[in-house]
Amino acid sequence: MKKGEVPQHKSILESANLREMCYAVDENGEYTTALSTGWDPKTIALENALKEIEERVETAKQRVLANEASPIVYYMELHKMDLGILASYVGLWKWRVKRHFKPSVFKRLSPGTLQKYADVFDITIEELVHIHP
């Protein structure tokens, strides 16, 4: 696409005052970069992805409040992590982290283990243990 034709549709990027770098062809036929605020198909996909993330976070929060999952599940979703990433950050095997998803196991975690999770999520142990509705 030509540099003057780079899409500038209204998107989430624009509302955050961000621009995406794209490649385009300038008036001399050379490839160059251009900034774009987005284009409709990408905006729709991005908005759908963000909506799904928000829903997953809310579902995780409700599961924690219903004592069906530990707060680790909520904070993992909130920070857009998966089991493998979280396990590598806390330095534990995935199966151990997955066990910590159970409220009964979570309640018996040592202060040191809780601190590892709190450090990863950049919160205090108190915030980790008590999620407010």
C-alpha cells in the first residue's frame, strides 16, 4: 500500500494515543515506515480479544469468591499469564502451581511461597490472600 493510504481508522490505539508502525511504499517506490492508528478489521479483533480477557478475569474472580479456585488463578488471568509462564516466574514445576489453584492447598502455603507469588504479581501477600468483591 502507498504511504498516503495507510489506514487511520478510529481504534483503541488512537484512544490510548498510540500508533502502530506499518510498512508502505513512498512516492519513489521505496519501502518506508508509516504510522497508523489502526484499521477496522484489526480494531474489531483487538476489541474482541480485550473483551475476552476481561471476561476471563471476571470469571476467575467469581470462582475465587465462590471458593472454587485460589486467588492465584485470578491474578494469573489479570496479568495475562498462563500456567507455564507463571510456573517459570515463581520457579516451581507446573504441576505444583496447578495444585496451588485449589483453595484447600492455597490456604496451607508457606509465607515464602506466598511471597514468591506476591512478588511475581507485584502485590503484597495481604492483597494476594484477600480479593475484594
